[in-house]
Amino acid sequence: MIPIADPRIGEEEREGVQRVLDSGQLADGEEVRRFEDEFADFCGAGHGVATTNGTTALHAAFEALGIGEGDAVVTTPFSFVASANAVRHAGAEPVFADIDPATFTLDPREVERVVRERDDVAAILAVHLYGLPAELDRLREIADEHDLALVEDAAQAHGAEYDRRRVGSFGDAACFSFYPTKNMTTGEGGMVTTDRADVAERVARFADHGRTSGYEHAEVGHNFRMTSLCAAIGRAQLPKLVDYTIARRGHAAYLSKRLADAGVITPNEPSRTRHVYHQYTIRYDDRDGLRDHLSDAGVGTGIYYPTPIHQQPAYADVDADCPVAERAADQVLSLPVHPELSTDDLRTICEAVESYANGDAPEPTADTGRGNA
């Protein structure tokens, strides 16, 4: 089976972990500080604060920006549920605006409509879905016009660019995840990047039990600290990220060229953006049939995401009108695009998609309802 993800862990990561083990400083420490500085520099941001994962990065960012009870945050319903959960963890209310069907990211027109309809919106949370930046210039304009904070959820977009500038440097805060399947990993981990020293200071304080110094605590915070073990893996991964991205983009270009006439809708990359293809996501009306066929052909796939957040049981109390997101949820299918793919893997993926979309796939068997490819 060609896997949908295949994290790379090499000798450099092992050496970094051994270095930390030998030092005896396993928890938060100098290794984390170095990773924070290196990752912030990579993003072109003034400050970086490491956390335990992408969700805690978002939560800490909202706390640092003063977003809480009585506030609404406009965001997308087409994302992993953590995006909205973090808003609720901070005590605020997620309000959903629909997406652009071509990019799967927030439609700025829908964001502006929601902002004008409500008087409690305090922030916009823009998700750079699948590795493609949201329309940051227009969202920044809306945020500035209405005196709102802009937060980037860049959990899937390490190294992605908008107007030749890396994400993580546009919002009042930006949040990354280093989960194993992301474009780079620390095993588990997150990061907040920002140009605002006050935000960085408050994130760091909140992530360390509200600590100001010693055993002085100015507020009730959490333990969201990254370990030195995770930071060592991240420091080894970061120099490899550019090559990982080149590989992902090369594989995506191959897939898009080969599948151009295969009856599926391939990913869109607007001219002002640089997609890093955390996921290579196509659209197809018979998504579930295609997925079954690809599985029979030995191709792993993923559906990100089959149920929009506003239709999740945990958000049953939310009233949202997002037909574009709902339609996308019925059509999207992610194909392998990770750096470990071989040319033979890419051919296999394309041949399997082409055979089904062109009607050349075997008929499902009576016993299993699945193709025989």
C-alpha cells in the first residue's frame, strides 16, 4: 500500500535526541529556545514560542490576544475541529463563514458579511488548508478596517508563501503543528510566531502556568511547554523542510499534469501563493467509489474533512449557512504527495485514478461491493 503519509526520521534527528538525553535537560530548556528562534527566523517573524501541539498554540494565542468570553471569532467550518475547539477553549465563540470553492480557504466576502452582521467579532482565524495560504491581504484589510485580530492557523502550511513572504508573519499571531504527518515534525508539538513582543511574552507566560519568575504566577495558565526532546527533532527537521517542500511540489506538479484530463478537479494554486502540499486534494463527485478503487489498487487516501465543523455533534448548537463547505466535504479526496514517493508510486496513483474516472475500472463484486483492481 502506498501510504498517504510517511514521516522521515533520519540520523540527524536521532543524534539530536541523543544530545538531549546526554545533557539530562529533557524538559523545556535551551534546546527549545534555539528551536523557537530558528523557526521564527524561517518564517520571517520576530518571535517564536513553542508549545505541546498545534491546538495549544492556538489556545495560547487567543489568550495572549485577550480573546475570550463575549467575543466571537470568524473562521472556516472546513478544517480539523481543533481550529474551532481552540476558540472555545479560550472562552470565545466560533462563527463560521463559508469557503472559496477553488481554494478551500475562507472566502473574504463571506468573512466581511459575517463581520458586518455582528457586533461581537474580535478576531478572524484564517486556516491555510492543505498547505495553501488563505487570501491574507484581503483578510488583513478586513481585520484592520474593523479593528480585529488576525490569527493564522498554519498547522498544515510550514514554508507556504503569500506574495513571496512565508506564512507565520502576517497575523497578530500564527500557529503551527508538528504532528508526525505534518510537513515537518517534532513527534508532537506546536509553535506560535508573531512580530508582537507583547503577544510572545503573554503566550510564553500562559504556556508556563502564568509564571512571571520563579514561583510567581500572574495568571492562571496551563502547562503547554514543549520538551527539549521534541525541540531537538524539530531543529533537525527544519533544515530539511525546503527540500521536503521541493519534493512535495514536484510530486504535485506530476499529479496535476497527469490527471488534467482524468475527470477530477486538481488543486488550485493562485498566482500570489506558493502551496506546500501538506495534502494533494482532488474533487470528484463519486469520491467514495474512487476511494474504494484506489484502496484496491494499493493506494492510500484520506478524506480531510468528511464533516464540516458546524455539522459535528459538538457544534450542534451552532447556526451556520456554509453550502460550499458542505459540498466540498462530499467531494474531497487526498492522494499521497509526501517526499518518500517514487516515480513508480506516482504512476500507480495516476493510473488508478484514470482507470476509475474514465470508466475502465472493474465492476464491483457482488460479495464485497469493491472493485477487483
